[in-house]
Amino acid sequence: MTPAQAALLAYAKKLTLAPAKCRREDVEALRAAGASDEEIHSAVQVAAYFNYINRIADGLGVEPEPEWSSD
């Protein structure tokens, strides 16, 4: 994994767990780690979309399909 990829994953986690704490400095750090603006934009879009879908499913009480289980 490249430094840029690791930084993008860490930022996606922060965006998921503490979105109000995300700052411009975080984006600048991603650029400094080697991530392009396009990569940053894509990572934010993917993280936001997954969070959106999960919250809709949770809010509606949707149960995961059995084949999605890791058991």
C-alpha cells in the first residue's frame, strides 16, 4: 500500500467516525502524502455513499442478506 492509499483509508475512517472533525488541513495532508485531488474526491464520494446507504438500511431496519455474513 502506498503512503497516499494509507492516508486516504485513514481519512475515510475519520470521515465515517467523526465527520465534524474533518478539516481543510486533513485534505492538505492527503495531498502531501501524494494523493491527487481526483483520488481525494473519489475516496470522499465512496465513503460518503457507503455511509449514506448504511444509514438508510439501519434506519429502515433492513437485515443483511444471509450470504453477506462472515460467519
